[in-house]
Amino acid sequence: MAEDDPDSRRLAELKERLQKARGNRQETPPPERQQSQLGIAFRLVTELLAAVIVGGGIGWALDRIFTTSPILLIVMFLLGIAAGMRNVMRTARQLNENQNGPRR
Amino acid sequence: MASPMEQFEVRPIVPLHIGRIDISFTNSSLWMCIVVVLIASVLTSGVSPRSLVPSRMQSIVEMTYMMVADMVRSAAGPGGLKFFPFVFTVFVFVLFSNLLGLLPLGVFPHVHPFTVTSHIVVTFALAIFIFAMVIVVGLFRHGLRFFSIFAPEVPIYMLVLLIPIEIVSFCSRPISLSVRLCANMLAGHTMLNVFGGFVIALATAGGALAGLSLVPMAALVAVSALEYLIGFLQAYVFAILTCIYLSDAINLHVSTHAEQPQH
């Protein structure tokens, strides 16, 4: 009965036509895969810098509270650099996965 | 000639003061209102026909919806779909602010577009809100176990060093998130302005130099096109990072596992 309904028949036809049209076209990759080299570089730099700034900032603030200047600033700054490296590695891994598809 | 940074100046339109706090209605607030009104009207007028075969407008709105829904599902898992409305709001707001700032309204006197997202205050407010939400959601879902995201799966003696590093890395998220968006907008718009300055300076120099002004003009066209792409891409990156951070809070162990396997 449903087949006799002109609307549902037209709908089925439309679906077929759509599928045909879509089949001829390559799926566009998600925007993150189209990211330019500059964009990637910029992203890595902000990840690195942000962690260093936060680390240094926390150290500076703690130094002011405990008046231990400049020990905590130095320690937290170094930790900030380490955290920045970790951020960069994590981001690079993410970008890799986005580009090559998830690993195995 | 106007300095390239003049376009980012915040000017009060309706000066308002409560005590010593300045809450003036500025050009920034005006453009935020425009962004919100435009989003609301585009989205509602787009879907209001509710036709089975969508018009162009409806198609755009539906595609945006599907794109963000796919993004949330793939980055935060099905559990993240509860946060779809939030992510969608953030994405559309950032996208419209980025794109509206590129409108060539400067040709009219006394009118010029203002990019809301080129100010670190705005992007940082968004980022710190997301950051606070991640913590609240994480604590709410997992209680104190939420803090295990600071402890990667490594030998105990390494934790002494790694936990502070992870904490600093976690705290750096709102800063990298906001600085990235803001700096991209700032750099792009300044670049456009500087190239525009070259065109005018060369064209008014007269003689053979006037012909040379076509070179920065061509560059300007290319850079403008790039700016539209960057405006979209940055909104996308902002939204997908929101999803990734939320997914850390929602699926505590899935995400820590997914991060570990390579070695």
C-alpha cells in the first residue's frame, strides 16, 4: 500500500538519486585535516608557551605568598617547560591521529 | 593614516558607570549583540520552513548542526551529547564573531566592523568558563576520582615529578585555548590592514608606483580569502578542543587509556 503512495515513491526515488550523486563525489575531509602548516605550527607554539607562562605565574605567586623568592619561581618555571613539552607531544600525537586515522 | 591597531579599540557608545565601575555599552558590546541577534535570526528563519527538501538556508543550518553533532560524538563519545547545546552555542558564537569582523563595512564612513574574538578578555572569559565547567562536570561525575587525570599510568616514583607537570599542563589549557583564537584574529586583521595601507600608499604615490599597487592588492585578495578560512577553522578548533576537554571529564579512563598505548 505504501508503495502506491506517490509521495513515498518520490521520496524513495529522491534517496536513490541523492545516493548516486553522493557516490560520485569524494567525501570532504573534516576541517581539522585541512589545517595549514602555519596553523599547526601556531597551535604547537601556543601550547608550549601557555604552559611555561602558567608554570612561571604559579611559581611567582607562590613565592610572593611564602616569601621564598626565587626558588619556587625557578622550580615551577622548569615544570612549566616540561608541561609545555608534554602538551606539544600530546597535540602532535592528536594531529597525527587526525591525519592518518587512529592507530591500529 | 590610522594605525593598524586602531580597529581593535574599544570605544564607549553609551557611557554607564556604577560607582567606580565602568559598564559602558561599547562597540564591543554592540557587536556581541549583533552576533547574537544574527545567530538567532539565521537559525530560526533557516529551520522554520521545516521542508523535507531543504532550501539553501535550511541546508546550511542543518549541515552546521550535523557537523557539530558529529564532532561532539567523535571527540567526547555518546555521553558527550548532553553537552551538544553548549558546544554548538560556543561554536556558532565564535564562528559568527570571526566572520562578522571580516565584513567590508569600512567603506561606509563611521562604520567599521569589530571582531569581538580579537580581544583576549572575551576569549579568556569563554575559555575559563569551559575550564570551570570541565572541573565541575568531572567532580560531579566521578567525585574525587576525577583527580586521577593528573596521574598517568607510570611507575610510582615518576608520579612525584609527573603530577605537578600534569597540573601545570591542565592549568595551561584555558590560556592556550584563548590565546590561540585571539592571536589568530589579531594577526589576521592587522595583516589585512597593513596590506590595505600599502595599496593606498602606493596608489596615491602616483607615476609608475601607482601601477605597483596592484601587487599588494592581489595579495590582499588572497589574504582575505585565507582569513575567512582561518575564521572558520579557529571556531572549529575552539569547539573541538572544548569537546576534548569535556571528554576528559566525562570518560575519565577511556581518555587516559587512549592517550597511553604508544611506546
